[in-house]
Amino acid sequence: MFIYTIKSGNRGVAQPGSASGLGPEGRRFKSCRPDHYRSVKMKKAKIYKPTKTAMQSGLRNTKNWLLEFDTLNTGINPLMGWETSKDTMSEVKLEFSSKEQAISYAKRNNIDYYIIEPQKRKIIKKSYADNFLKK
């Protein structure tokens, strides 16, 4: 756990003798931000290889692996009725050229992760004449 110390300098925050309870070391407080705790695991993320959309004919956007954080505390926006969340980490998508790089990044940064393996495409080769054969 990190403990930060604020020392009063020449800024006029605490004049000598006016705040005797602070002492010579200054004020101390504990940080409550979760990114300041190195030993605490961050929220879950999934590591996956994206599939091509129905509008794509090529495989260009399916080469890299993505690390994407799960969305927490979803709710309905009262104005528009859309699903919404105050969690900004769900908007983060990190791109890696291999699965091993994504896993090592998650381990280095204490991120819990799970892996979704890509499914292999089944390519059935047939000729144009096969469309006209009676079965």
C-alpha cells in the first residue's frame, strides 16, 4: 500500500506554528485508487482473436490478438434506454501480434485473464458444377 506525504513548502499551506499537529514530516494519507495497489489484481480481461464481420471478405482484421476488459455494473440509460456503464476500462482494447505477448502483458500488470481460442474455419472446396447436381 502506498502512503503519500505532502510537505508544506513556501506555498503558505501550513505556516510554522499554526498547525502544530502536522509535525515536521507533513500530512500523510492513504491512496484509495485501485491502480496504486500493485499486489491487488485488476479486473478480468479476455484475450481473443477477433473474427471477421459479415461485411468483410478478407481476413485483415483477424491477424492480431486483443486484450479487452470485461464490463462491470451495466445499467440502462434513463434518457435513451441504451445499455450503459460508468466503467471506462471496458472501452480499452489492447492489440498484440501473438497470444503469448498478450498473456505476458497480463501477467506483468497483475490482470486476471481468460483465453478464448479461435475456431478453425472449415473450407469446403467444390466446383461451380456441383451447384447443378441433383441429389
